[in-house]
Amino acid sequence: MPDFDDLLEANRSYAKTFNLSGFDGIAHAGVAMVTCMDSRIDPLRMIGLQPGDAKILRNPGGRVTDQVLVALVLGVTLLRVKRVLVVEHTRCAMATSTEDQLKQRVGESAGTDASWMTLGAITDQRRTIEADVLRVKTHPLIGDELLVGGFLYDVDSGLLEPVV
């Protein structure tokens, strides 16, 4: 697969010092983070953790979707997650365009109609964070003892701002 040669070479270098063999998959710091897929976000390092410490769930906008809730239920009930951070970020494409604008841009790029697809534009990040935190806290399969916080990550300073 020549289109992936550079990445496979980097993987071979990574494997030379790989130290997670036999890892049990438990979130050793008891943390899960829901955040955006934006490449400016380094979820583990931004909160002082390393591989093996946390469950990281990423999607456009860092939303608590139905699939994210499934992952959080599993994390809480089976993988020792005790704290959840819901983290959106500044200058997010999902929060700087309307749903229609996003659909238009995707359609133009793909060369086909994208109006049928729900992309999940965010009109008010703080309210969305609050709603997503509430969605986690009130899920019937997630216990009351789970600590859930909502944050806005500044991609220019690297700082997390507590929202809820």
C-alpha cells in the first residue's frame, strides 16, 4: 500500500518502543473525555495523562451522541471510568457555520447533494455543553456517583475553561 508507506514506517518506529503490550484496557486514571476530532486537540496531554489512563471519544464538535453514550455506559460500568469531561473548543468548524452552510460546503466538496445528512452544527457552544453534560448525568445506566464536567478548550492558549 504505497499511499500509506510513510505512516507504516512511522508505525514500525513506534512499535520499537511500544510498552502497552498486555494492557488490560481499563481507564487507569478513571477518566473519559468526549471531545472534537480537531487535530489541534491532544486530549491526553492537555490534562496531564498518558496512554492507558483514559477513554477518549472523538467526533465532530465533541458531542454526546447516542454512540458516545454507549461508550460512556461501558466505560462507567466495565472500565472504571469515574469522571467524564465533555470538551468543545474555540474556533470549531461545527460552531462557526450553520447546518445549511455546512451541508452546502460538504455538497460542493463531494460534488453531490448533502442536504439529506445531519451534520450537527452547534449554534451556542455553552448551551450545547450544558445539554450534553446533562445528557450524561441523566442516563439511566450511568450512576449518580459519576462526576461530569463541561469545558471549552481554547485552541490558541491550550487552556480549559470550565462551563458546567
